[in-house]
Amino acid sequence: MPNWSNVCADFPALHQNVGSKPLVYLDNAATTQRPQAVIDALDHFYRHDNANVHRGLHALSMRATDAYEGARARVARFLNAAAPEEIIFTRGTTESINLVAASWTTVNLRPGDVILLTEMEHHSNLVPWQLAAKRTGATLRFVPITGDEGRLDLSQLDRLLTPEVKLFAFTHVSNTLGTINPAAELCAKARTLGIVTVVDGAQSIGHLPVDVRAIGCDFFAFSGHKMGGPTGIGGLYGRRELLDIMPPWQGGGGMISHVDFLESRWKPSPERFEAGTPNIADAIALGAACDYLDGLGRDRIAAHDRELAELAHQRLSVLPGIRLLGPAHGRSSVVSFAFTDIHAHDIVTFADEDGVALRGGHHCNQPLMRKLGLTGTTRASFYVYNNAGEVETLVATLQKILKFFR
Ligand code: 7TS
């Protein structure tokens, strides 16, 4: 059992003041802080093993290649993928979804086909599908949400899952509402109808135990920086049978088996989808982030984050005039709220004076905001190093802000 009060010591950036106040970092849905183990992995690679991968026969290049491919195997284990070849390293969730939207759709979508999404998608799981739909002649359709409680209205699913639907892409956890969607149930339903599933795991990867085979998805997209890993690295899990028949989406070195002046042939996955020199150091440090989170225990992380978010939801609910979004129970680590008389940006700016880092705005969920009749929310999001005392600091800060504005 981790001693949660010691976890904070592993994260150097948390030990600082903002002005005269100790930092209370509650913007983890945007990006988490990095533990020393991840910083050390980056430092070690650049000091000792730095070389390009997959091409050199010298000692450093072989060490770098082993570490890079070792990280792929580590990430595959973290997700319980069947094989390392099912993990493609990308810049993160956004790039992973763009990869599927650019590649899978070219050989699988025709005019009249439908891509099913939900009303709670981040722009990263919406705009790539808009582009793919324009290119292929497919159309988009959306699973509605239930209102401020922010759950998917699953009673609509049978009506929406018509034979034209070829792909269903949805977020595992909403970055604004904190809703945890029933990913396994949704994928099982899609699978019986022959519909390919894409799960946006940006907000679940660092917080919930993720087992892609138990979820039963075809693709799972995630970012390293939302799980204590570096920025600029993430991945796409894809089922082998699907990856094998997908065309490359970027051309260049490393992804070919044979090149002629007019034509080329491709390597299998994952190389086929990793053109050019990859982000070697960050991939290796992502492996260190997997070790770190498994060391804490991912079931325990999920319980810790849920407890803090539910505590925050409950404590904030007493503030006069607050509109809380998302489910009261069974939520992830995100709590969003709005006041009709105070702009989210004002709250975030004033909270910063107390050292409390929040996020305010539309959180890349503009259509969702419009549906809820909001221009934005204030969001607190928790991680392994946060504690109940920081929830109290948040409440006290908000009480002060309300007093100032009213
Ligand atoms: N999907 C979801 C559900 C997200 O929350 C985010 C980032 C992304 C995709 C994109 O991830 P990226 O790593 O490729 O940028 N969400 C947020 C957020 O809520 N605040 O800042 C970034």
C-alpha cells in the first residue's frame, strides 16, 4: 500500500512556492507532473546511451535500440496488449487518433458510411473524424449526453447503431465531466455489429487500470504526459489484424522494406507507422512512467483519485450558486464547475494568487459547452500526489473569490 503522503516527494516540481504560497497543482487533466524516476530515465539516456535506433551496429546504437524496443514491450504490458508490435509510438493521443483517421478510413470508409462519436469528445477525437468524413464522404453521428450529470444516454444506442456505422470512437473518461464511460460494454456492442472501435484514453491511461483486451477495443490512443511521462510521446494500441491491412500515413526512413524510384513496399507494424527518427528518449522515459505507476498500483491510484474527486464534488456543492458538472459518484479525477456571475478565467487568475493551479475555459470541448449552455467551466483535476488538505485549500480559495466578487 503506498504511503500517499510520501508520493509528493517523488515529484520535484511540486516543491515550490507560487508567490508566497505553496503550489497546489490541480491541473492534472491538462498535464501531470513528472516523478524523479522519469527525469532520471531521460538524463540517463542522454548521458550514456544516446544514438539513433534500428540502424547502427555500434554499441550505443544497439543499447538505444534495446531500450527503445524494451519501452514498447513495457507499454504493451502496461496496456495488456497481445504483443509489442501492437503498440505504435506517437506524439500522443491527438497524433494517435489522427493516424487512425488518416489511415484506417482510406481503405474502410465510403460515401454513406457513418462514424459514430459522442457529445463529450475532446476536439482531438472530433476534428480528425470531421476531416476523414470530408475526405471519404462519410457522415458523423453523436451519442447524446444526459445533461449536467454528463453520462452517455445509452438508451439511444440501438437507434444510432445502424448498419451504416463503420467506426465508433469515444472517450474512456471525459476531460470536462469526469464521467467514466462503460468502454467494455460499448466495445462489446460494437463488436457484435462489426463496428471498429477507437477509445480515447487520454484521461484514463494514468488513472485507471487499462486492459485493452478486457475492454475489447480495436484501437486505444493515449499520451505519456498525462501519466507522469514526458511530453511529445504517447501511443496507439491497434489490434494486429487491423494494423496489418492499414496503409502508412507518413512516408520516410524506417517504415519501408524496399524502395524504388517510383514505388516502395512497407514494413509491418509498428515500423510501418513510425516514419523517421522516433522520439527515442521520451519513449524510454515513458517506460519508466509505467514502472512508477505500477509500483503505486493502478487499482489504488484509481481509488485515490476517485476519493479526492468525490470529496471535492461534495465539498464544492455547498458553495452558493455553483453548478457542478458530471456524475456525483463513480467519477474520475476531474471536477468541473461554473458560476453564472463569475467568469472561469477570473477564478483561475485569483486562485493562482493562492498558489492553486486550475484550468478555466472550454477545455477543447466547445460543442459540449454549447450543448450545456456554458462558455466554459473551472476545472480541478487530481493525481497521485494530491490530498484532502488540498481539496480544503481549493474550497477556501473559492470561498474567498466568491466573497470578493459578490
Ligand atoms: N482526448 C482527451 C479526452 C483529452 O483530455 C486530451 C487532452 C486529448 C485527447 C489530447 O491529448 P494530447 O496529449 O494529444 O494533447 N486534454 C487536455 C485538457 O483537458 N486540458 O489540456 C489538455
